[in-house]
Amino acid sequence: MEGIFAIQQASFLTSAGMEARYPDALAHEIAIVGKSNVGKSSLINTLCNNRKLARTSQQPGKTRLINYFLINRSFYLVDLPGYGFAKASKSEQKNWGQLMEQYLSSGRVSHLFMLIDIRHDPTQDDLTMFRYLLYYGVPFTLIATKSDKLSRAQRQIMANSNAKKLGAPPYAIPFSAESGEGKAEIIKRIGDIVDLGEE
Ligand SMILES: Nc1nc2c(ncn2[C@@H]2O[C@H](COP(=O)(O)OP(=O)(O)OP(=O)(O)O)[C@@H](O)[C@H]2O)c(=O)[nH]1
Ligand SMILES: [Mg+2]
């Protein structure tokens, strides 16, 4: 491939629910997991330079389905519903678990971006999610969101220490949907992922 990887085209494709009606698999599928309100949908919008692409909300639990975005007409970015919001009923939690289990075990996911809040220790749910992720053996990158909420000096330190507390290698990319910090590094990572394994 020539030049530097860039996201040139992004469009919403489809939502998939419990019936697991996923679209035809492509060579690469990068999915975004993390607790509710951590900024998954905002990350997609920042990466794609389109604030209206994925629906965001101050209210946790906005994204309830598996949302597929087609990028550069060649691979998927997938916005997943978040976990751990207080208002979720028992049956909603059960649905979420089934949806995720089905999805993660489908073998479609080539890479996961796991988002953690840069300001806080990982939650019990984060730890559970991270164990799942190891169990399914999907390669992952940790991203520490809302970096604009910390001073510049603290950002990388907190990102890394939260990654370590999760039980992961002690590195996470500090990211802010507000300032765009970390965007270039994440786009470069995506470029590495989608170029790998392509002839
Ligand atoms: N300050 C700041 N706020 C952010 C950032 N990213 C997201 N937010 C805010 O956090 C809230 C939740 O963002 P979403 O992107 O909807 O979060 P989500 O992870 O998709 O949430 P669910 O769909 O409920 O799982 C919104 O009010 C966003 O504006 C960030 O980098 N900095
Ligand atoms: Mg969302």
C-alpha cells in the first residue's frame, strides 16, 4: 500500500440483534467494546469525521444493537452495546450477555478496541469483559477515553496504570473525542490491522 492509511469513506450499514443477522463477513472487522457511556460511539464518529454517524448520548445504554459501519468500502467498524449501566433490567443484562457471546464466538472479529475511562479504575464489569476477550483470543488494543478530563501530564500515566489494573500489558492509547488526542495513533493502528493478512 502506498502512502499513509486514512479513513476516506464511512457509512452506516446495518444493525444486528439477537437473531445474529450479521452482514456478509469482510476480511476485517474491528469491534469496539466497553462499558456504557465510555465513548464507543463518539470514538467512531471522531475517527470517521462525522459527528452524526453513530448515535451518542449522555444517557448510558444508548447503543442496544450491534451497529455495522462500512469503512473505505472494505472493512467494518462495529459499535457494540455497552455494559454495566445501572438502569438495565435483569432480562436486558441477559440479552446483552447472549448478544456478546454470540458475536465474540462467531469468529468474525479480527480485532477489538476495548475502551476504558482514563479517570477511573476498571470496574468489575471491565474485568469480566477483559477475561472474555482473553478467553475468545481476539487481538485487542486498549484505549483510555475522555483524556481531556485529565491534565496533559497525567494522561499517559493513568492510561497505562488502568491498563495494568485490568491485567493487560500496561499500555493504553489516551483518546479524546473532544480534542482529537489519540486519533492519529488509532487510525494508524487500524491501518496496520487492515493491511495485515491482505495480499
Ligand atoms: N469530555 C468527553 N466526553 C466524551 C468523550 N467521549 C464521549 N463523551 C461523552 O460521553 C457520553 C457518552 O458517549 P457515547 O459515545 O454515547 O458512549 P457509548 O460508549 O457509545 O455509550 P453506550 O452506547 O450507552 O454504550 C456523551 O455525552 C459523550 O459526549 C470524550 O472524549 N471527552
Ligand atoms: Mg454507543
